[in-house]
Amino acid sequence: MFHALAHEPRLAGILLPATVLLGGASPWFADRRVRTDTVAIDRSLDLMTIATLLATGVATTGAWHVVATDDLIRYWSVADAWRSGLGWSVTGGVPGSGDYYLVELPVYPLLVQGAFSLLGHTYAALRTPAIVIGAFLPIATWGAARGVGAGRVWAIAIALTMATIPHARTYVFGAAQPDGTFATFLTAFVAFGARAWPALRGDHPLSARLAIATGIAGAASLLTRPEGMVYVGAIVLGTLTIARPQRWPVATWRAVALGVAVVVAPAGAFSAIMLRDLGIAWPGGWANIASVSHVWPNLDTIMRNNLPWYAETIGLPREAGNPVAAIVLVVIVAGMGILSRRAPGLIGVPLATVLGTGVIFLTPTMLAADNFSPITFYRHAAVAYPCVVVALATLGPRAGRTVAPIQIAALAVALTIFAGNVYALAVATERDHNQLLTIYPPEPVVTATGLWRIAPPLPILPMVPGPTNGSSVDPSFDYLGFRKGLFEAVRPVDQHIEDDGRAWALAIAIFGTAGLAVAATDPKRRRTRA
């Protein structure tokens, strides 16, 4: 259907306004049914909003997947080591060295193992967990924005804008790494944490359900990417320093204990496995090579190469890269400042952002083979996604407040950026055909449907004994040969050649606009502003 829409403008011209009208009329229909039952209206609006955001998430994860293995081979090797009954797979380094960072955390390998069991040992199955979880990112983003007080329309605008940033869609959410999965988990953790904060302040008892949900999201973040330790740890410590436990009732103490147990149990189990197999309590990082001396070379690379490249790949002049980045930075810092005053219990969010990005600048520029390329930098910096979300949420219309002209202007800017994002994603193939720079990397890029249409099989990795009781991929494995065969298999559906991605871009526009229509025509506006 989307393919037909992308190639039949008249049909698209009918469906898009029809979707907007239906979305806008649905709250009025709910209001007629429930009369003045504002609780029922809120519930119906939330359900309709979640439905449109989930549809938007499916559309965004339906396209723009970079076909490579990159970091995924490390998670894939852990799953295959389990299959072979061997210890934890180590893909580089020895215990105690900086390279021991290549010991992977367990959440994504567990998801991959389940996907292999259900769907077969294929490349499509390897990517499926990230695709499925990423579909919920707009919902998590909306929840985080609402949790810090954003109004309905502003929260949806942020969710749509953040989920469609062209470079993020390709280098993070469509990349061959679980970075998008991590961003979804961490955003959900911030969303649940924002809703739990009033209870930690002592305003009312904390529900066990909310505490468990927060704990699950925190544990998933902690055990998906190494950055989880920085972000989750900083957010938790920041919250606890401002909390008022002396005002907690017994129900809150019980709920907090449950939430802590949900985090500690899997983290403790993983630590025990690390001690058994590798003799370490937790995978290490690059601590032995981090230094403030790397800050300026990294910053110089970003300003001279990366930021101009980001601008050029979406059709802007190269000179616009640094000014646009400066504006974005000012907006984020302003949002963080407002957040710190409005919700001091979330002081850990800006703290986590500073620590997380600081780690990136402290590592040497020449660490990676691609010399801190635009793709590498963006992928690592984008783990601050949920922190940026809540900063932006403070800059627009607040729930229950009259919409001021400046807030209307902010909403117009957000919607303009959303439209620009979708347009940039849709025309990327045209730019590539004209031999211009594009947001697409040189590796093949496919839609999710194209990926499953090909579904290249994965070889079961040959494993050999590794450090202590661990295992490693046999060095004789012909990785380059496998990679070449993978690329050849997906070439027929490569988005550098095809243009089906435009159909998915149109779907994002339709579902996203429908969600905005649902919120913008809230019938309660006749009685109060939301």
C-alpha cells in the first residue's frame, strides 16, 4: 500500500487529509460518547495517541537499515557461543586491558538468541529485536516529554521530530548496532522515572507497578550498552540526592525495594557470570587511554569535518554545520537549565548528559579505524537522546497552561523540522542518484520488508576457547568473505538503487500528522487548556 502511495500522488493527496480529519474528529466523537467524563476523555486520547505513535514507530523502523555487521557480530558471537555450550564470547583483548570493553552486555544477545530460535539463523532475525523495540521509541519519547510536564501536542511534536532526525534514523536507529535499542530503553527509564519523582518527593505513595516498570527499563538500559552505567547511575544518584525518604510511607519504601531488586537481580547475575567465565566483575572500558589531551583533537575533527558533513548530506551548505550545531547546543543547555529548576529531582538527567558526552571527548581521535568519522561520532553522541528529549520538553507548551504566542512559534518550528526530516529521508535516494552526498553510508541500505524478502542466512560462528573460561570467534572465520556475500545478497533491494523508502516516509507523515490532529482537537479545550 505504501509503495502505491509513493508512486500515486493523487491517492496520497486523498489519504493524508482524510487521515488528519479522522484523527481530529475522533476526540470529538469520544467527547459525545462520554459527555463530561474528563477521565474517560483522557484515557481515549492517550490510547489514540499511543496508537498513532506506534504506527509512526513502525513506519520509521520499516526503512533505512544499514546492512553491515559492525558491532552486531559481537552480540551474534555471544548468542552462538551459548548455542555451542561455551563460555561468554570475547571479541578482542585480554583481561585487564582497555580492549576488554569488547566483552558485550547480555540483553541484546538474549534477544538475538530468542529471534534465532523463532525465526531461524538469518541476518533478518539478527536485526529483528532492534526493529521491534525501536518501533516503541516515539511512545517512549512522548511519555518522557509528558512526564516532565509538556502538553499533549508539544510532546507529540517532540516525539515525531526526534524520531525522524535523518542522521539518527540511519546511523543510530537503523545501524547494525543495538544503539537504538539502548536509546528506547533509556528513554522509557526517564519517562517512568519522571512519573515516579513526585512520589519520591513524598507527595503520594509510589505504586509497585510504576517502580517495577522503572526498574525493568533501568536494568535493560544498564545491560544493553556500556554507557548505561553512566546514564542510569547518574540519573539515579541525582534523583536520590533530592528525594525526601523521611516523607515516604511504607508503600513507597516497599515499591522502591521492588524497583531496586528488579535492577540488582539481573545485574548481579551477569556479574557472577563474568566472574565465573572471565574473572572480572564487570566489562571494563577505555579508562587506561582516556585523557583530557584528546578533547581538542576530537573537537577539532567534529567542527572541521563532521558538522559540515552533516549539513551537506541533507542539502544545506557546509558552512551551516557549525552555526546550526551551536543553536542546537544553546537550546539543549537552556532546556536543561529549565528542567533543573522545574523538576530538581531530575538533576541527574543533565548530569548524565555531561558525563556521557564527556567520555566521548576524552577518548583518542585515532582510536577507531575510521578516525572518528561523522557516522562514528553521531552514533556515540546520540546515546544522549532521552536527555535531549526532556530538555526540549521544557521549552514548549506545558500541560494545563494557556498557549502563548512564543509557544505556538516553538510548535511551528518543531513541525517544520519534522517536515524537513521526512523530506530529507524521502529524497535521499534522489541525491545519491545525482552523485551528491547523501545521509546513506556506502554500505547497502534496505527497508525492513526488503530485508525479510531476502533474509540472508548467517553462518554459525566457529568458536574457540578464549581467556579463562570464555570463548572467541575462530580467527580462521572468513569475515570479509561473509560480508561480501551479505552485500551481494541484499543488492537487489538496496535503497541506493530502489526508492521504496519514500513510501515509508509518506507513512511517517500520515501517521504522525494523525497523532497531532488527535491532540490538537482535544475537546477538553472548550473547558481548559492541556
